[in-house]
Amino acid sequence: MRRRRSSECECLVHRQPPGTKGKAPDSARLPLVSAPGGLTVNQHSNRDAYHLPVMADEVVEWIGPMARDGVVVDATFGGGGHTRRLMKAMGEHIEMVAIDRDPEALENATALGGSLTAVRGNFADLGDILDSHGIEMVAAVLFDLGVSSHQFDVDARGFSYRRTGPLDMRMGDDADFTAADIVNEWPVEDITETIRTLGEEPRARRVALAIVAARPLKTTTELAAVIEDALAGGRPGRRHPARRTFQALRMAVNDELGSIRAGLDAAIDALRIGGRCVVISYHSLEDRIVKRRFADGATGCICPPELPVCVCGREPELEVLTKRPLTPSEDEIATNPRARSAKFRVAAKVAS
């Protein structure tokens, strides 16, 4: 029997850092309109603009065999590329649940038909989502972490430092604040810590001081210019100097790392024995969480070595099936450069 998580579980709480005034103002809300089936979508959506699915062949290889024995969950539906490949490969032998916090993403789900249930929500709440649909256990869960290319390409979403848009960066309208709240209202210490921790920017304080001095900031390109000026004369590199800071702001707005931790716990909890959790990550912070959670789940006895027999009674709940992460082929990288940094990990449930 799958263990139920408390609705007050700390891992699901997205705490608001100091200086935040609460939910984003109505004027900053995503431009949403009602759609058939109770979904809500962006009125400027382009169904064909989503990114190519990364390592889709590997997803079919590792998840496909599970599909005959229960529900498969695509926890990050996006443009539906992975779900589409799985449904094509398995035909009528697959029942899927597709989850995404971005209402625009789920606009694509209705076209797939078949045994597909589309749910608007955060994968951090995976356990509650499955409970609400009467699903006790699942055969596999897929996470394709990060942000889609489509979200970068829509100026109004504010994800790109190369395109002029509002400082928004919310993946859905469930976030408590926007990037504008961070850069214009947070104290310099909190901005510094966010950029250093989530962006792994070694010159975080210099960037934070420049941001505070330039307030108020309204657009993505204004912010990018401030960061570029602050880091001028630093170490040369091919990548834009604003990249790390924009990553940090996006991750803070969407509580991405907290969602990953909560989502992994819920997914592992929901898996049937033999079921698989597949995760595709794109940078070290994401991958580190996945690696450690899988390793922790695969750990048995934790008694001190001096004890002659085990007294803790701990048994592994997971088996890590990819001892080292799989990576995309050179051919895939040539076709889809976004895949370059992908790491693909798989673990199987071995005990409740």
C-alpha cells in the first residue's frame, strides 16, 4: 500500500524569502483564457513551438516495458514529446497521466487522445494529484527537469536575457512572486545568496550590488545589461554573463529545487515494486539532488560498523539501474543542442 504524505509536509512548502510581498500582482499574471475541458491556456500559444524531447529513445527503452503493468506518469509534460513517443511505441497498451504547472503546455495534451489524463499542477504535489484521481500505485514516473525552449522563446514569459520582456519567469501562475519582486524588493544579502547558491555565480555579490543600485528594473534586457556591465572585465567566456543570474532567479521564483525533492519523494512513494523513476536533468544542482536521493533510497543498513549485527532494520527501497548517468549521443546533440548537458538516471522500486 502506498504511504500517504501529510498535506502539511514541510517539503511542499514554498517559503517566501524576506522582502517578498506575497503573490504576484494581477497586472503580472500570465495572459490566460479559458479552454475546453477546464484547462487554462495562453492566448498567444503556439502548439508547435516546444522543444524536441531530449533522449526520447532512452525514455521509450527504460519506461516502455513498464507500460503494460500500470499507469505511466509524465510529470513534466511540456510539449508532450516524451508522452507522444511512449504512446506511439506502446499503442493501446499504455495508460498515462500528464502533469504540467504551465497551463499553455497542457493545450497540447487534448490532441493526443487515447488513455491520457492531463492535469494542471506542480509535480511537487504528485502524491495528492494521484490521490485525487484514485491512483494508488504507478508503473513509472518521468521527470524532464528545467524549462522548455518554448518558454524561453515567448518574450512575455521573461525567461530569456536575449529577448525583451517583463521580469516574470513564472512557469505557471501558482508562484508566489516574480523575478521583478526579487530584483526590485529583496535586500542585497538575499539576492546575493540566491545568485550564489542557485546560479553558482562566483561574483554574486558584485551582481547583487549592481542590481540594487539600478532599481527599479522593468525588463529582462535592462537586467541583462546591468549584469553585463557589473561583470565587465571578468574572466572571458563564450556564454552570456547574465546566464547564471537568470537561472538563479528562475529557480527561486519557481522553487525548482524544492519541487524536485518533493516530487522525487512522491514518485518513489507511488511506484509499485519493480516500477521505475526516470529523471533527465540539465545542471549540477538538479543532478546532485537526483543522485543523492537515488543513492539514499538504495542504501540498506546504516548501523555503525562496530556492531556485530544490524539493529536498524533498514532495507533499500530502490535499485539504481544507471550506475553512471546516461548522456545523449553526438548525433542527438548535433540535432538538438539543448540536449548537450542532459544526464539521464533511472532507479527501480524494490521495497515499500
